[in-house]
Amino acid sequence: DDIMIFDVRAEKYFTLPNSDRVGLFFDVYNLANSDAYQNITWNSGGSFERPSTIVPPTIARFGLKFDW
């Protein structure tokens, strides 16, 4: 099955007087909060078709970049 994940990034750069640049960014991963299975166990027995990895929940991250 296909896994549909929606990620978003916003980024803005500012130029400093000495021509260096500072960037601010904000990322959101898995915005729709998909809980799809990434890996499924195909071995026979009690764990047949048991999900072994699930897409992590929504994660937000922000930061600062400096280019010189």
C-alpha cells in the first residue's frame, strides 16, 4: 500500500549588513497525522500481518541557519 505523508516547510532569509545571511525555518512532518504501517511482518504464525513499524505522529521543528 502507498503511504501518504504531508510535510510542510516555511523558510525566510535575512541579509545582515556584512553580507552574511541568517535564515529562520519551521518544519511540520506528517501534518495529516497518518498512522499508516511502514513494515508488516509476513512470517507465518501468530505475528502474521502484524505491523512492525508505524509512521510517527506529527512532529514540528524550528531552527536558525547562519551562512557566512
